Amino acid sequence: MSDAVTVVRVYEDATTSGVTRVLVDRVWPRGVSKEAAHLDLWLKDVAPSTELRHWYGHDPAKFEEFARRYEAELTGPPAAEALRRLRDLATERPVVLVTATKDVPHSQAAVLAELLNRDA
């Protein structure tokens, strides 16, 4: 399953053939219809808590600490169950984590992809 998990922005063209597309944001992306998103699943519970998102504020200087805190959040319910579901999906076929963030390399989706690919 090496690198079977990738990340795209929801606003990019959707590749849907042979992959499972999973929205990993807590909030639905602005200006995107459910049809245009071409999602197979929306896993809100795998997203960082509202408190952590507000603390982070998409500040790249805080990314390392954000990633550490986020990974810690992923060990508790209901996030752990959502993460387990992602792991299971990734064993079946490639998974594309979908996010609305502008800075994908400093996003929760990037943390998730790295975690899932590392655990593979």
C-alpha cells in the first residue's frame, strides 16, 4: 500500500476512476456541491477538533506542533474509529484525501496521508 494515500484540493479536477475519494475536513467546502466534489465518503470525525484548528490557524510555523497534537487526537474516539476506517479503505484500493485548504503541505490531510503511508 506504499503511498496509496494521496491528497488533493476539492477545487481541483476530480479523478475518480479506481480510487476512493474521502473528504477529511470537518466543515463542508465553500462553494462546492456534493455532485461536483465526487466524494465516496465524508469522514468528519477524522478531522482535527475545532479547538485545535483554531489554535493552529494554518500558521506554517506551528505545523510541527499541530501535527503532533493532531496525531494525539487521532488516538481517541471517535477519531480513532474514523482513522481505522481510512486504513481499511487504503488496503482495498488507493485513497485520495480531499480537503479545501489552500496550503495542502501544512494541512491535516497531509498529516493523515503521511501517517497512513508510514503505517502501510
